Amino acid sequence: MAKELYQWQRECLEKWFENKGRGMVQAVTGTGKTFLALRAADRLDQQKKQKLRVKIVVPTGELMKQWERALREYLSDFCGYGHSPGNFSGVIGLRGSGHKPLSDCKYMIYVINSARYELARQILAELRRGETILLIADECHHYVSEQNRLIFEFLPHLNKEEQERFFSMGLSATLPSGRERRDLETMLGRKIYSYGMAEASAHNTVSKYDIYHIDLSLSADERDEYEELSDQMLTLYKKLLRSHPYLQDMGLKERFEELKILAGDKDQQLARTALQYMQLTYMRRKLVCLASERTACACDLIKNLSRDERIIIFGERIRQAEELFRLLQRHGFSHVGRYHSQMGQQANKNVIERFRAGELRILIACKALDEGLDVPEVSVGIILSGTSVRRQRTQRMGRIIRRNEGKSRASLYYLHISGTMEDVCFLPDTGDGRVFDLSYDPDRHIFLHPAYDDRAKMLLAHLYARGADAGKIREAERCLRLGGIRSDWLLKRPEIEKRIREEKYVEDKNYWICMKGLSQGIRSGGFRQP
């Protein structure tokens, strides 16, 4: 059965057509931007007498494959093409990531690296032949650089009649601001619609979700190094403020742009000071990012998650990803893979295919996977090391909260080093998502969750008072440790009782019996040793 548009998609399409088929859409990852664009192309095709050609530009090869899958599904469900690969011969063409262009395809999907020097010429030639063009720019925030904007070189050469046959749609979870936004508007049209996390959560366009901030600490040696770097930075910053006091009133990003300029100043002493400050900032950020407690925490977290969870771990550094990969393997996790730029194109492709097919349950990824992975079955995300870039935070969350049948709730764990300059806010716009604050004890390999732990202690005290034997106490402690990193204890009693009935294994039934005890207050309940 073909799926219907969400309300926000219907509203967005109307605004796009009202704006003469031009404009940019900002919508949370996982809410259906691809489907929106394909419906726009379909409606446009039905309205126009001239032959329509659809050009889809994406930043990566993985996104190209994702669009191809979505396009094949759409054409099969809505346009009667059928699911046989042969039915798409001459209809869908791919350019980039090893694919050579096919001639005369109605739908062409380009990786931006291959589109830069040929797409503008192709679009101009087709418009001059009297055809209609729709350009879909996915992750359009990528296309403001000097090289990437070459795909729009044809725009100044269009006459009025050709302009009327050119349509465009830009898609992004987080559109840029300032000059970059203005540049994109001249190429794709103004922002016509915004669909944020709050709206998506309220409308159930995304899965319900929980966010866990887990507080970590630097080791003694790491703390000493951090403080030393901070002291050196403060000394340099005071020097810079004496000659350039306006730096104090700038935001972080703006200040660093100014420091880059000062690092090239003719005044060599000023240039050295600015350069040293930036170098120390990078060293301090790297120290926090690679803090030793992160991988240990992630490993312990995974040990306590359900064996059925599909997990993506997002990191910033390849060294850290490899370290966690080896640690998980040593602890018996065999269905784990990693994806990063040093793996090689074919190895990364194989890992993604195995993860999508379910052969791998855990995927460790660096920045290379912030865009382009569509696996709705993933229910857990772990931010191994954070990013101050809001766009990356939004995209990573979008990977986890995609709706999927049978997916009751998604969880995102954000590991944060306390007492540092690390960004503490994972995502300001959390919508209806619940936020929990936890801390990690590396010596005991446990997670501390004050509100939950108080209830857990009361339940254990109740079991002691009733004379429960040592075996039952140990089993209760095991179950309660697992519950501290989940939100199951907040479920309503009928849902918990349903889970007790459905679980096959004694250990799992005992876990839900403990959650029932926490959810209903301290009352007696059936409880067995495994």
C-alpha cells in the first residue's frame, strides 16, 4: 500500500508550488524529505506539458544509493514501473562513486564531486532544447563552497522562458545562516518551510525518544594536562584582548575566524600569539575528545543494553573508533563493525551492507557517516565524543529517531566530560523527548542515576525486609543495574505486564518484574532466580 504524505509534507508542497517551484526546506532528519521531493517531482511532471528531467545532487556515494532505492520504490508504488531492475533501464541514471553517466535518463542522481564540472552545462543544454528541469539539492548546505556552487553556473545565462521551465528544491536538516544562507537563496530560492524536532515529536513523525547525558571525568593525568593548557590559553588570550578588545564580544565561531586573520597579520608577535592560541585550543579539544573514560563507558553501556538493540556509535576520531572496536571484541561482541575514512571505500561499503542486512548489530562510525545512512531499525545512538557543530548533532539524532514498525522508543546517549569547555547541550530543541542526567563510575563500571537509584534502593530494602534469599537479591541487583540506563521504569503498569507475559527467558521476565515493582511503588511481586 502506497504511503500517504504527512500533514507537514502537504503544507510544504503547497508552499513550494505557491513559490513557483523554487525554495529550500529545513526538516529534521528522518521525517521524509526524500519522499517530499519525489512527490514534488511527480506532481510537477503531471502539470507540465514539456518533458521533465529530474536532477538530484547528493554529497556522498552512500546517499546516492539511498536516493536510488527510494526512487525505485516510489516509481514502483506510484508510477506503475514494477520492482524488476529491468523496468528502470533508461529511467534512472547514476553519476559518481564509480558510476558513469547514462544518456537520456529522466532521473539522474549525481554525487557532487562528479557534478561540479558537467551538471551546469547539461542543464543549460536541456533547457535550451525546450525541456523542463527540476534540480533537487539534498543536504544543500554543502553547496555554498566555491567549487560546489559551480553546478549553478548556468543560472545567469537563462532567458525568461528558460527560467520558467527551471525548478529547484533544496533539502537540509539545518540550513546555514548569514551569507551562506543568502548565497543558497540566490541559487535555490528562499526557505519556504521549516519542520523542527518539537513539531516532528508532537506529530509522531519520528519515533518517541529519550536523551541521556552521561557525565564522565578526565583521569588525573588528563586533568593536569587540561589545566596546564587552559592556563597557557588564558595568558595568550589576555595578550590578544589588550590589542584587540573586541574579541571578547564575539561568539566562538566568529572569534576563531578573526583569529585566523590575525594569525596572518604583518605584526609577527601578534600573529604568533593568535596562532599559538588556536593550536592550544585544538590540543585541548583533542584531549577532551580522546579522554580515556569514553571508550570504557561506551563498552559498559553496551553490556547493559538489550541484546536486541541495533546500535550506532558516533565518534570524532578514527583512533578512538578503532580502540572501542577492539575493546568490544575483547568483551565478546562479535557482531560489530566500524566505518571511517581509513577503511577504504569497498570495506566501508561492505560494512554498511552488512549492518543494513542485520548481520552486524553495532556500528562504530566517525564523521563520514553523519549523512547518508538510512537504517530505521536502529534504536540506540551513542555519542562517543561530542561535536560543537549543531548540524552534526541534529543529523546524528535523526539517524536514531526514524520511525519504523515495531520500534517503540529510541534512546540517545551523549557522553560528556564534566569540568571542561565541552559543549554540554546535545540538542536544544528536544521536542517531547525526555532528558535524563546520569554519571559513570569507571572503578565500579556502573551508571549512577539519582532519581532511579533512590527507587531501586527502596525496592532492594523491601526485598531484604521480606527475607529474600541471597540469590534473589543478586538477581534483583542485576536487573536494577540494567534499568538505570533505560526508561522502562516509567512505563505504565499494563505495558510492563504485557512485556512480562511476552518474554521467553527468565532473566528478561525478572527484569520486567523489577520494573513493575519500581513503576507501581514498593509492592510485592513474583520474582524468581534464573
